[in-house]
Amino acid sequence: MNIQEYAPLAVALETELCKYPALAPESGGEGELEKCQFLESWLKQHGISQLERYDAPDNRVKSGIRPNLCATIPGAVDSQRLWIISHLDVVPPGNADQWENKNPWQVQYKDGVLIGRGVEDDQQGIVSSVLAALSFVQNGKKPSRTVKLLFTADEENGSTYGMDWLVNHCNLFQSDDLILIPDGGDPEGKTIEIAEKNLLWLKFTVIGKESHGSRPDEGINTHIAAADLALTLHSELSQQFSAHDSLFTPEYSTFQPTRTEENVQNINTIPGKDVFYMDCRILPRYALDTVLTEIHRIQTAIEKKYTVHIQHDIQQAIESPATSAQAPIVQLLSRAIQDVYHESAYCIGIGGGTVAAQLRKKGFEAAIWSRTDNSAHRINEYALLDNILGDAQVMACLMA
């Protein structure tokens, strides 16, 4: 069947998937189980029956598990298998009243555009990969190599119960496997992501002494110390780790103070505790241990300057090598993009994080690619039907 003939099925599957708010407990949800169970049943009904679940334990959710689902489509040969990896979880919708149809979990479809939370991130990847597989299964054809569709949990919160758990507890991948992750791209489908900046999220807690606002001399103002620490970290780390790499945008490391917690509830109290967070995206040439050494040095200097105590806690720390631009998956994908979209693809690095980081750390080369308008995480997130079908055609080329 021509992939274009699957358009009604694509809209229907997107619509059904969107009904399951697969939110992590960090976002007030119960995880991905209901969405996973629906997809598992749907795949069986449509002829993809070789399914396996890899459930990571998580006692924070009622079910006690975070599911990872793998669908296998046997190929003519079982060597150098093709993996297409998408994630089941989504981010919270934000203010529902700002969505066009006031319900982020109900897909609105009109003129080739689907609107709903998760329709692009990462249901476009899910649906495209499924359609590509169905184009073989429902026509009685075998792909040239075994195809593995993997639908993971917990991507939006660091993959502790998804890819990180899979690579450390399950022996799924082989050294020569081809791995495509349709979880990022550009509107023309020209960029193949082969590298990610190292990711470091930090929480800083500054402890001083609370006092009345009229007697700062009797207290130790942690807000001043925290502000100085944030500014100094931003300035000195940017200078210390100042290299540029044109593979990335921006092409330098970033050290950004972001979230702050409430310190006192009234204006006329000197705060004795101040908490803030930093989001650092660091070029791969710099090891996180080296960056953390500098952070400790700056932190110690601020402690002495203000006679405060400072503790930092790592919220996330991910570093990984790059995939080679000459890797087989990159070369095969480039040819498929040319065949389907008539675009000459080129390699880039990104500052965001995907499940590729966990794979690359274990020595598996992975490529991130899709044709997308990058509406993920926004109000009125949307996916274009043409992109879903076009990406499915590219994936079918890889399978063939």
C-alpha cells in the first residue's frame, strides 16, 4: 500500500493516543501504562503481534511500573537490525484555556494539521514508524533487515525509567544495529542530529541567618549570596569553558540560572535560606567532572565571602560521545531523505537531550531525525499530516 493511503489511519491513531495523558509523577501523572496498553492492543489488531514489554519498577505510580514496549517485524536477515525509537510520555499541557479547543487531550484536525498535546512530541515518531512497519506487514512483505520499534517511558524527565533503565538492565542492542530516533528535526527535514551537549542541572541551597528586615546586621542575607553565586557561576563558567563548535546552535556552552524557590513570604524579613537552579548545556569536549570542580571552587569562594553554607545537588547529569557522520545509519538516512524529500541532509549537534545520549554512552551510534515544525511543549502543539506520512516513507525506505 502507498504510504499516502494511510492518512486516515494516521489521524485516527494520533487521535486515540492523545486521549491518554502519559504524564510522569513529577508532572502529577501516573505514567505511560494506559497509553502503552492501548498501543499494544492497537498494534495486535493491525497485524503487528510480536510484542515484548520491558517494565521498569517505579513505586511512585499506582501500577508500580513504567512500561517500555518493543514491536518486532522479522526481516530477511536478522543482522544489523533497524531500531526506530519513540517515547510514550508527554509534558503537561499548561493552561488548557489557551488551547484552541480548550482540551489539549482531544485532537483537533483540520486542513492537514493535528493539534493536541503530544501529537508532535513524540506521537509523530510513534505513528510514522508504525505506518512504515504496516506498509510491510499488511502487504505480506519482509523488510530487508529485522525492524524493532521501541516505545519508551520517561524521556521528558531524564529517561531513568526508560532508555537509561533499558541499557542498564536489558540486553537489547547489538554493536552494528542501526538506530533512528525521530524526536527532533527541522521543517525541511534536512538536519540529522549526531551530537548533544553535555547536560547538567543543578540545585543550589544557600543557608544563612534570618532576621528582621530592619536589622540586616543581625542576619545573613542568603538572597544576596545566592544572587552573587548565580551571576559568578554564569560569568566565570562561560569564560572558563569558552570554546566554540559550529556543529551546535548556539555554538558555545551555556550556564543559565533558571528557577528560584520562594525564600520568605513577606518583604520585611531577611531570608536565611535561598534556593535556585541552573541549566547548563556544555560542549562535549568538556567533561562534567571538570565543570563540577570549577563549580565547587566558585561555591567555596562565595561561602567565605558571605559566611554562608552552600550545598549543590545534581538534578541531571548526562554526557555522551557523538555519533560519527560516517556511521551507517547516518549514510542510509541521508539517502532516504534525498529519495523522499529531495533534500541534501547535513549533520548538526543540539543543546537539548534525547535518549540517544544513553545509547551513545554505551557505544551505540544513533541518529536523531524527523521533519517537524518544532511545536513541542508549546500551547497548541501541532503536527502536520504531510510530515507524519513523509517521515513514514523515509522509514519505509530504511526498512526496504
